[in-house]
Amino acid sequence: MEDRTERAGGSRAQWTAAAERIAEDRASTERLIGSLTRLWDGVVEAASLTANDVEHDPEGATVAFERAHLRDMVKQAHADLDDLDRAAQRIAGGTYGSCERCGGPISSGRLTARPTARTCIDCANKAGR
């Protein structure tokens, strides 16, 4: 009898390996968010200790750039965390490895390269057009 993991593509061992990698990636992403948040707090604190005249302060543009860059990095890390959580939910729900668009299998090579992939290569290519 075929189980859900085989219907969605992949073996139980592949799903277990994917779940472990997703958990590791999630822990790493949480550490990254913590580190970026500490950097953000440092930049904000340093900016509060200086003059607020960004127009005439030669460091003002640099500080503004650093804040914008850190903000974007934190935003991306949170998006990555959301993707990892959705992938873990798909594993738990038995739909991991199935394309969300066409329902076909996502190749094991694609899932190895990108464990959070939600679409097969064909659908991803169509969406990119």
C-alpha cells in the first residue's frame, strides 16, 4: 500500500531528511534574526547619540543606508522563516513534494536545492514569465 509520502513524491527517508534540514535552517534563520536585531538596536542607539541633522552630517547617509539595509535583511529573514514553517506544515500534512499549482511531484533535486519549494520547475518557470 502506498503512503502519502510516496504519492506526493519522495520516500519516507527523503521526507525525514527534508524535515531535519528545514528544522536546521529554521534554527539558523532564528539565530540570524537575533543577530540582525542586535545590530539594528546598535545602529538605532548610535544614531540617537548623534545629532539629528542628517542633511549636514557626513555620516547621516551611511547610518540611514545601514538602517534600511538591516531592515530589509530582517524582513527577508522573517519571510524565509515563514517559508520554512510552511514547508514543515506541508511535511506534517502529507503534501510536501507536491506542486501547489499543478499537483504534480516536485523533483527531489529541486527539493534538495530548495527545501521550501512549493512548485515544480515547470510551474515555477511559468510563474516567472
